[in-house]
Amino acid sequence: MSRSALIIGASGDIGQAVARQLAAAGWSLYLHYFQHALPVQKLQADFIQQYPRQDFFALAYDLTDETQLDQISDQLFQVDAVIFAAGTTTYGLFQETTTVQLERLWEMHVKTPMLLCQRLSAKLARSDYGRIVFVGSVYGGSGSPLEVAYSTVKGAQSAFANAYAREVASQGITVNVVAPGAVDTKMNQLFDATAKTQLRSEIPLSRLATPDEVAYWIQALLKKDAGYLTGQTLYVTGGWRK
């Protein structure tokens, strides 16, 4: 039986890259999405054709609706790894950030992942080795103006991983964060050419990361040989900031 991973946010650029790398490595996958069904349905169809010995399921779920938590966790059979790759941000002065925006960021990045960890810990503990990986952000360790709330919830992910890793270590579960810097994803397409040029000039490697370069470190943490690394935040930034 192949190992199974739940990818929260499989419709995003990094989530899709993680899914492709894990499927190629022999993993069965639960592919979560909310509003963007088409990318996940295409991944699922491609994987079923390419990897007929593995299982691939698509799960629709609103991360801001905790009443659906039991429903999604009950649909999962074997779970060896959970990757939290869903995310959104808000741009603007913190003074102008609304309560609704704050609540959405908190629920998507921190509250719902924590509640899912509670519900899935028994399944992860039944694995030879359980893995929890958050896709964080360099801003969680090196805060960004105009993204104060986003920086805060990303920092909270690292704080949670640090503490929770110590609590579940005896169950063979590791908890880590992969924190990218600037990645060439749809979330960063709102920057114009001038802003992107300025950004590249600040990065020692002089370019943005690809989603595959971030996914590499996520799938590396899922390997059995990575079992001694836990409670850590790995900054994948091209030398930028943190």
C-alpha cells in the first residue's frame, strides 16, 4: 500500500507542484480545494492515468467553515502526511485592515490547520512516521510592512510547529515549516514589472523561486530519512531577508 498525503490547497501553484512531485514518488493523495476545482480535477485525472496503482481523491472544503471539519476528516482513511499549502494575503496599511480580513487570515493559516491536526493526529500516529508540513513565509520571521496581518499568521505557524512538534514527537510525528521568499505564483502576479525588477534586485540569487523549488523541500521532509528534523522553519529564499 502506498503512503497517503492530504494536501490542503492543492489548487494553488505550490500545492500543485507538491502534488506532482509526491505522485511521481509513489504517494496516494487527497487533493483539497475550495473555489478552484478545475486545477485539482485535471491533476486527479492526469494522476489516475499515469499512476494507476495509487489512489487520488478530490476534496472540496471551505477553510473558514469549521463545521465541515469532521466531514473532511471522516473522508480520510490512511493519512501519513498533511501539507498545509493554502493561503491568501491582504495588502495595505494595517490601520485599514478589517476585522473580516483578520478573521479570514487567522482561520485559513492557523485556526483550521490546528483543528485539523487535532482530528488527524491519531491517523498520523498510526503511520510508521507521520509528517506535518506548513508552507509558511519568510515574512513570518522577517515581518513585512503592508502585510502585517499576513506576517503575523505566518509567524504563528512557525510558533505552532515549534511547540506541537515537541508534543507529538513521541508518536513519531514531525512538524515543520517550509518558508519561501518570493515565489513566481499567481498570488504575486499583482506586482507590476517595475516592482518585480526591484524585488529581484534585492534577492542575492536575482530571481524568484519556482513552485517546484519550494515543493522540493516539502517532499524532502516527507522522506523517512528526514525523521530527525522537527519543530523547524526552513527558509527557502534565495538568500533574501531571513
